[in-house]
Amino acid sequence: MVQVLAYADDVALLARSQTELKATFLEMEAVAKAGVWIGG
């Protein structure tokens, strides 16, 4: 499980393992590079 804390332009990812953290970071990076954002 990965928890995301976000405020303004700051984001902190908390994960139980380095593998989980890296996978989430890479997914967020891909979304950012694509210029796509889904959410509120």
C-alpha cells in the first residue's frame, strides 16, 4: 500500500517497500510526462 500526501506543489509518497515506492513513482512520472491528470 502506498500513501500519498499532497499540498500545493509538494508530494510525499510513503510505502512499505522500496519496490512499491519505485513503482508508484514511475507511474506518477509517466502520467506527468504525458500531461494527463485524473482526479479532483
